[in-house]
Amino acid sequence: MPARIPILYVILSVLVLVSVVPMYFYSAQVESINRERLITNERLLQNTVTRSLADDISQHQESLRMMLANLSSALQVASGGDITSDHVEAPELRALLENFVSSSEDLAYATLLNADGKGISAGRIAPDAFLQRELERAYAAARDGRVYNGQTLVVGSGKSSRTVMLVSAPVMYGGRFLGMIGSVVDLQFLIRRLQEVSRGELTPYVVDSQGRLVAAATHDYATGQDMTNLEIVKNFVEQGSKAQLVVPTREFSVGGKNGVKMLGTYSPVTNLDWAVVVQKPRDDAYRGVYEMQRTARLLALLAVLFSVAISFYAA
């Protein structure tokens, strides 16, 4: 005669089937929905942050271009369209240039050069050898009738160091080249915005079209540093002018195959050929997902133990 199953086991089995199994499937479904929602929210956050920063930079650049155009018009009116020879050193032109620099804390230096390469300047920094070379490139572009956006440079040293960029435009009258206006922009405004974003546990930075660092929130990266060893930056450089305005958030590794898994995205700044990049370790980005999974499994285990305890008590 076959052995009878103890009533304890029967009660235990019924309790597990009736309470734990339905709860497990329900919690698994809820966990799946919440997990996808958390992942989507993290990716939307990164896309929103990069797009917002890119728009801020683009608008700042457009405002500067408008200021340069207004200054060019004012200089032509004040000089009567003649900035040749010693006319470029007229007091009224110097006053206009000084007012231009003092009108914004983001302007560190400005210069006006005539067709002979002579001119005046105003500002709170003195151009070093690197900035002088940038001015030469800008002047060559102005002679061709082109605007110029220079490379980012660091001027000064220690606490007085500044990350700057030269922005210039030709001064034209009736299709004739009169000279060039050059302005050196202090990128501290951009660094402050990046630092604000970094408080949300994101690592934001800006790179140029060649993958060189423009600015970052921390001193872990240096201006001009080649960032193309990062897959996300390399992707932007390879896309070039075809880079999408909205780039899907993606996973990539930092430090080779065995490196840290990251989650990040970028948004291009089309009028400067830059990109704003944000990234975050994948484990940190999905921390809420992992905590939710651990909590759900713990609750399921507690439910099983509770059912076992009840069955022993009932027996």
C-alpha cells in the first residue's frame, strides 16, 4: 500500500500554489513594466539634457554673431567706411571696441584690424603665441570673406586660467574688404552649465568635429584632449555633418572590452560643428531597476517562508 502524503505537505503545496505563484507572476509583470519605464526615463533624461545644452550653446553663438554684426555696422558709421592707415586708431573706434568687450562678461578680448593688418584691441587678457596664431587664421578667413570659429584654447595658468575661443567676422563695405573684427569668448559660461548638469550624476562634456575636448565639468579631461577613444565620440566624428539632431541613447564601454559599461548620448551643435555628450555608468543609470528587482525577489522569498511557517503552525 503506497505511503500517504503527510497533510503538512498538502497544506504547504496548496498555500504556495494559491498565494505565492499568482503573486510571483503578478510581481514579475509589474517589475517588467516598471523596469522598462525606468530605462525609458533615464534615456529621455539624457536626451533632454544634451538637447538643452546644445540649444543653449547654439543660441549663445547666434547672439555673439549678431553682436559682431552690430559692432561692424557701428564701426563703419563711426569711421565713415575708412579704417585705413591711422584712421583705425581713432578714439571713437577704440571706445566702441571697449564698450563691446565690457558689454558681456563672456567677452575676454576683441580686436579690429584693417586691410593692412594694423588695428586696435581691448580686453582683460593678452593674446599668447597660440592665440596669435588663431588670429592669423581668422584674418586669412576674413580676407576670403568668411567667418571663423577657432579652436578652444587655455590661456593663463593656475586659478587665472581660462578656456577661450576666437570668433571673428570680416568687415565688408560694398563687397570690399575693410578689415576684421575678432572676439575672444570666455567659455566659463559653458563650464558652469556643464557643472550644473554633473550634479545629477551625469558626466557631461563638449567635443569638436575632430573629437577634441572643448570643455568639461571636471578637471579629469583637458581642453584639446583627443576623445575619439570613446565609442560615442568616435561615432559623432564619423557621422560628421550627417549627425542626427536626436541621437538614441546607447550603451558603450570605456577602457576596452573589460572596461566600464556606460550609457550615453550626444546632441550636435550645428553652427559650431560641436557635440554635447553626456554619459553615466550603466550600473548607476539602472540602479533603480536593480534595486526593484532585488526587492521583488526578496518579497517573493519572504512570502514562501511565511507560507511554510503557516503550514507548520496549521499542522
